[in-house]
Amino acid sequence: MILSVPNVVILMVVGLLGVGIYALLTVRNLIKVVVALQIMVKGAMLALVLAGRLQGQENLGQSMALTVIVADTIVAVVGLALAVQVRRVVGSLDLRALTTLRR
Amino acid sequence: MAMTWLMLTIGLPWLGALVIWLVGDRDEKFTHLLAVAFSVAAGGAALLLLPYGKERLLFAIPMGGVFGDFTFVVDGLGVFLAAIATVVGSLAVIFSVDYMHGEQQLARYYAFVLFFIGGMAGLVLTSNLLLMFFFWEITALCSYALISFHNDDPKAVAGGIKALIITQFGGIGLLAGALLLYAYTGSNDFQPLLENPAIVPAGVLAWMGFGCLIAAAAKSAQFPFQTWLPDAMEAPTPISALIHAATMVNAGVYLLARFYPAFAIVPGWREAVMICGILSALLAAMMAMVATDLKRVLAYSTVSQLGFMVYAVGAGGVFASQFHLLSHSVFKALLFLAAGAVIHSIGTRDMRQMGGLGQHMPLTRAVFIVGGLALAGIPIFNGFWSKELILEAGLHGNPLWLYGLMVLVAGLTAFYTVRMIAMVFYGEARTGLHVHDAGSAMKVALLPLAIGSLTTWLLAGPFGHLLAESLPAHHLEVHSTWAMVEEVIAAPATYLALGVVAIGLLAGWQRKRLIPLGQALGGVSKAAAESFGFEAINRGVVIATQKLAEALRVTQPGLLNWNVFAIVCALLILLASLAVGGR
């Protein structure tokens, strides 16, 4: 495989998504879940910029990435706020403590 | 101009629904007035649209690349059913002014009624199968909301949910048909399919045909989906009239008649349609003979008469089925509204507690008997002519035993009609019942329907030509009204059917003497009272679904990691299938 710029970026995208999914599958701490989501979104953002570049529509790709940054910040803020509330109400940040929601 | 009337026919009820919803329950009289005004205006627009039916006009509203054009077709079948939905619907609304007097939450009631009427008008006027599916689901939603209108009554809520679930099941069949049509023709417009069914491969056409049969059977409460209609009787009576005569159940028969040219060539489709119609007609007529709830008898009779129409489509008599649909919607609306006047007056639906009501409600008795005779198929009432046409259509190139069964059902119809009239209006008067005749708004709604039951058969000629000219794909053979009368009078089959009907009438009148016979057939009547086990099947399905859901609960531990794992698995399966099938 040639070590061109797009290939390197694709490797980074796959790596970031992989780390995020692995974390989502294994971690039990709510704060860590939020962090994992952030890592995955960064990978997606990178993919958007790359796609714009490859299609010759850099402006579109980058503006989509900016939009995602805004939305992603909100996700992080709400996620962390929920984590604080969960800690207060349930007394723990462990995901297993939240399984009572299914009833 | 036709475009304007078309848009008004669909748009006016919906606009009315919106306005009434926004106005709310501030002033009862104003709400009644708004509902009547909008529904009558929509009826007027539909009647003005009728003359354009012959020209077979097509309209398209561009909707961009995703949906394609929203196409509407103004042809005989569409304008005729739109006129029934809006005109009979507006009479039901007028009747409601008296019936729903003093009820709570009238705005919710009228908004859904108008939404329902507009949805039905759209369903029959569109030529886009996807759009038809949307309208189809709108009518299902409205019927659910109206059947459960008294939402503090558990039986009403259960009846509504049952109607919703069963008709949804049919909706899946229609959606599958729409998707297949799009996949093979690249458009949702079904006109090309009717003109040339060969554009879709034969195997796929068969799937679509039987999908449509399931959809129609669920919507029109045909075998084996007939159980929702009797339970829908928990609705306020004008709603029953609306569902049974003007809107909902006509949609299934309409669907079969509309797609007849495409599916008639599918092997076994016509036979399946005929069997479905006959079983519905026969089983429902037997259930009507033993039911004691006045509205349930009428509900079973609707299933039975719809069975006649479905049978007629299967036998190739598309015109006869639509003509019977016209007769049926007039006399069934009349029967339901008259029954509503009785129920409103004495406050019970149990026929065993009625009797001798005729002396106190002479007008209601008169119109109910007119409707009943039309239902039983007595000469010169509209039900006689259309039922004879159906029986005759069944004679052409179809097995004779099917015809015999339908004649038998015609006799059973006469029996339960007489039984119903006698139990309600004749016999010993019960004391302690405070009885008053129908109110003035009720009379306004009842009289046109009673006159219609006597006269709509005169429209056979013009109606037939309207259908034949605007539906070239159906290859209809129609005659003038006079020729139809001559044909019916000359046919020996007519007298056979009339003889059976007369025996049915006589048996209904002298049913006390038949008690020994009834006891001999005790098993049958017991089975009929238990709706031949279909209720038990329904309950079984519900219990099985609940048990299955309970068992599947293990797969939902509520753990985030587990859910992410499932998402990743689904993604992998999707990628794998794309890699294999993507070429």
C-alpha cells in the first residue's frame, strides 16, 4: 500500500472509529462512554473532510465537519450533564446500575 | 375546473378538521355548525366533480425526486366513491348534531370525522399507489380514533385497537404492492399496470395480487379478518354508519375493483376472491341470525353484503359489485342511522329489551323497514336490483355450487332482517321505557337516505356508462336502466332467488314455530354465537404474541455495551450483504 496522504487519513479514520467502538463495547463508566463517543465523532469528522477533498468539494466537506463539531459539542455537554445527574440520583457512574431503566 | 373540485373534495374536509380542532369546544352549537357546513360543502364539491368522471382526467402535483409526482385520476370509479364518502358522510354529520348533543369533546369527534371523510376521498381519487397507501393508513388511524371515541370505556378502546391492528396487517400487503410496483416500473403510478399487466413479471404480479387481496380483506372485514367490524360497534352510532356505509369498508372492495384488470389474469386469484367473499357472506349471515345486539346484527349484515361485492369482483362482475356498493351504502347508512335513533331514544342496544317501539317512533319504523327491505333484496328497492345483478354475474362461467351458496345467503339475509325488525318494532311493548321519535336533524339525515333506498337503482344506466367510458381497461359491458330491468325480469334465476328470499322472510316471520328446528341445529347456532372460533383464534394470537415478547425480553438487558454490540453486528451483516449482492 502506498503511503499517500489519503491512505494515511483513512487509516486514522479507521483507527479512531475502532478505538471508539472498542471502548463502547467494553467500558462501564459513563464519563468514559462520553469520551468514546467523542473519539468516534472525531473519526467521522476526519472522514468528512477527506471525502470533500477527494470529491473536489473541500468547502462542503469542511462546512459539514464544522456543523458536526457544533452538534458534537452539544452531545458532549448533555452527556456529561446526564452523567452528573446519574451520579447524584443513582450514586454511581456504572452502566450496570442503569439497567433498571428497562422496567 | 375539475382540478378545483377535486382539490375541494379532498381539501374541504381536511380544512374543516383543522378549523374545528383549532376552534375547540368553546361553543357547542358553533362546532356543530362548522362540521355540517364543511361536510356539506365537500359533498357539493364531490357532486360537481361527478360529470367530469367520463373524461378520465389526470392531474399531477410534482413532489420532487423522492416521491415522484402525486397523481390523481378523475374517472368513474373514483368520483362515484368520493361522492358516496362525502355525501353519506355529510348525512352522518348532520345526524350527529342530534345524536352527539351534549357530549364532551365534540371538536375531537368532528375533526376526526372530517379527516376521515377527506382521507377516503383522497384514497379513491389518487392513481399513485404510494399515496393511496398513505390515505389508506389515514382512514385506519381515523377509524381507530373514532371507534375509541369514548376513551374512558375499556371495551371501546379494545375495539379500536383491534380494528387498528387488523387493518394495519392489511396495510402491509398494500405497501408491499406499492414497493414492488416501484421496483419494476420505476414509478408509483398504477395506470400503466392496469393497461398492460405484462410490465410486471407474472410471479411478481401474483404476489401483488394476493397482497392486495389480504389488504382488501382486512379493510373490508372479509374472511378471515372479519372480527374487527362487530367490535367496532362500540363507536357512537353515526361513526358506525360512516365506517360501514360511507368510508372504511368500501376501500377494500374499491381496491379489488380498481385492480381487477391487472390481477384477473393471475391464476387462482379470481377463485380466491370468490371464496373469500362467499365465506364472509355465509358465516356473517349465520352470525347475524343469532346475534341479539342490534348494532352487531347490522355489523354482521355489512360483512355479509361486502362478501357479496367481493364475490362479484371475483366472478368478473365489477359493475355489479360497484352497483351493490352504491345500494348498500345508501340502505346501510339508513339502517344504522335509524338504529342510532332507536338507541339514542331508549339507551340500550339489546334487542331483547326492545319490542313494540313502532307505535312510539312511526317515522323511524318506516325508514328502518325501507332500509330492511332493501337489505333483504325485495323488488323495487335498490338492494334487489344490485343483488340480482351480482347473482347473475356469478352464473357466467363460474361453478354452480358457488351460485347456490350465494342464493342461500340471500335467503338468510331476508330471515335475519325480518327477525331484527320484528324484535325491535313489533311484539309486546316493554313498559318503563321512555321513548321519543327521532329529532329534526335526524329526520333531515334519514329522509334523503330512505328516498335513495327506493330510487338509486334508476341510476344503473348512467352509472354503468360512466364506469364503462372512463375505465377502458376493465372492458365493462353495461346496459341502460330499462335494459337492466328487462334482463332481471326475464331471467329465471331472479325468481329462484326471490323464492328463496320469500322463504327466508316467511321463516323470519314465523320463527317461533321454527324453534324445534333451531334446537336441532343448536350446535351451529352456538358456533355462530361464538363467531365460529375466530375470536378464540384472535385471543390465541394475542396471548402468543405476549408470551413471545416476554420470552424475547432476555435479549434486552438494558446494558449499553450489549446494545452497541448488536448495532455493530447489524452493521457487519449490512456490509457483508452489500459485498455479496452489490456486484
